[in-house]
Amino acid sequence: MKITSVHEGVVPISSSIRNAWIDFTAMDCSIVAVVSDVIRDGEPVVGYGFNSNGRYSAGEIMRRRVVPRLLDADADALLDEGGSLDPARAWDVMMRNEKPGGHGERSVAVGVVDMALFDLASKIAGQPLYRWLSDRYGDGEPDESVFVYAAGGYYAPGKGLRELQDEMRRFLELGYRVVKMKIGGADLAEDLRRIEAVLEILDGDGSRLAVDVNGRFDLATALEYGRALEPYGLCWYEEVGDPLDYRLNATLAEHYSGRLATGENLFSLQDARNLVRYGGLRPDRDVIQVDPALSYGLVEYLRIQDMLREHGWSSRRCIPHGGHQFSLHIAAALKLGGNESYPGEFQPAGGFADDAVVRNGHVGLTELPGIGLEGKSAFHPLLRDLHR
């Protein structure tokens, strides 16, 4: 088996919404198609990848460095001992001649291609990705459904308390039990009014509501909000300060007894290790949200999982950011604690298969080979057009 070509493009995933740091009016993402010489039903088997929301397309790095290394490599350098495509060996090829550190958008570019390689490998094996992964990296008995929560509650023009409540009602009608909203883009008094409006929809059950700051707060503001939030008993208080400000997070953990969540903007094993070492996170309650699609792909995410086990963390404390089908497969295969979901946002890349149904806060997996992006009718044609 060998790779015959790699095709890259960009799709918009823009929206009028904003969080405490950015708006999404110009957001886009990279897409890629990796074409193999394996023929099924008269067509080559193709792996597809894309990057999660929140980071822009990374095509220049793919075109200049990542993809040429992949195409220039000897075919055998990408295969395991049995002659099958090995995404881990391909990852080593893509990262040749890259210095340590400076992860930035490089991790996004590698992650996009890594996703396509895992899609391709599991398609060639004729298995949905979660079963393929479970057989190789898990215990062979993947979760049949995955906990998902609905992320929304963004700030938007003309969106008041009533509109916020209507949004959360729609999430509950779709089958979600836990919802998440943004805070930090208004003052504390206004954010508390927004939180209490959502809690009305949840019958006052704070454990069903998470709040997300998107890294906006300094330490004083983080502590001020923490004191105000603690009586609500929220599901979690997310990414309160800059993702690399481990001391802020550790100090907050000393004062806030509720659950903290962070990690979606950490893109390497080294950064995740520093979070565990210095961020004050508590493995009995806190949540790590590293997104495989943004952090050098699943090859690196598997290393992060190994590191977490060594530090006494359960995989169930990991709930990836991103709200897409790749992480859903990973969550089922590695028995993570769940997966994010963005109902209706960041289309066409975000979300799950068209026929996915959320029941009591859980969603099942597609049985299509690979990631199953062919089951997303608005997205698959864009991916297919890359190589046709």
C-alpha cells in the first residue's frame, strides 16, 4: 500500500457568535484528502481530515513541510511489519527536521493529516475507527455510546436572557442533559444573571451546567468569579486563565472546591505534562480537554494518555474539545469521559453523522468504515471534491 497523492483545501466555519476572547466571523479550517493505491469498488480508498474550530486553517505549513515529507518518503517507511499503513510511522516522517518546542499552528497542520491517516488506515481495514483503535490501543471492548454535552451560550447580537434560555431548551429537546455556556464577555453581575437564567431551564441543577471563560481572566478576576460561582455547584469552571499560566490555575484550585476544566489550547505532550505537574489539577474531579485534532493528532494524544496514567489520572477524566466525529471515535475506543458537541455550530466540519441521535446525554457511533465522514451529507462532497 502507498499514498499516491495528498490534496488540501479550506472551508469556512464562520458564525456571528463570540466568546470572551474572539468572534468567529472569519473562522475557517483546513481539510485534506490522502489518496491511496488501494482500490475498492473501482475507487481508491481515501482518508479525510480537518482541524477543530478555534484555530484557523494551517495550509501553508502542510504545503511547505508536512505533505512533501509524506509524499517523498519511501512507501515502506509508512508501513508496519505487516505491510499496513501505520499512522505512527507516518507521524515520525511528517515531523522530521522539526525542532522541539514552538508547537503553535504546526500542531494543527500535523493533526489534520494525522486524522486523515487514521481514517485511511481504518478504512483499508474495513472497520469503523473506534473499533480499529480499540483493537490496537484499547482493550478491544470500546464504549458503545459516549457522553456528550451541548456547548453553546455564546454572546451574539440581539441575544438576551430569553434567547439564551430558548437555546438551552433546544439542546435539552435534542437529548442533551448537560449544557455549557460562555462567561467572561460581560461583567460579573450580567454573567450571573445569564447563569441563573440557564439554571431556571435546568430546574436549578447546577451539576448540569458548565461555564467557559476561554482564558480571559487574570488571577484576581478568576478568584472573584470563583467565589460567586461556587454556591451553584456547577459541572465545571473552564479555562479560566491563559492556558500556559499554570500558577493561576493552581492557585484557583486551592480556593475553588468545584471542578475545573482546561487543556483545549495545549497542543503537545510537553504542555499537557506541565499542566499536570504545575497546574494544580486534581485527578479526583478535574477535567482535561486536550483536542487530538489540534495537538499533533491521535499519535500525540496516545502519548498524552500514557503520561496521564503515569501521573494517576483515569482516561475518564478526559473530555476532548472540538465537538466532532474524530474525537467521538477516540472517546469510545479509549474509554474517555465523553466528548464535546456543538449542535448547529461550526458546520459543515463539526458535529456527528447525520443519523446520530442523542439519547439521555449519550450518542452512538457510526458503523461506516473509518471516521465515517461520508455520513455527513453537507461535508463529504467538499472532501470528495478535493481529489476529483
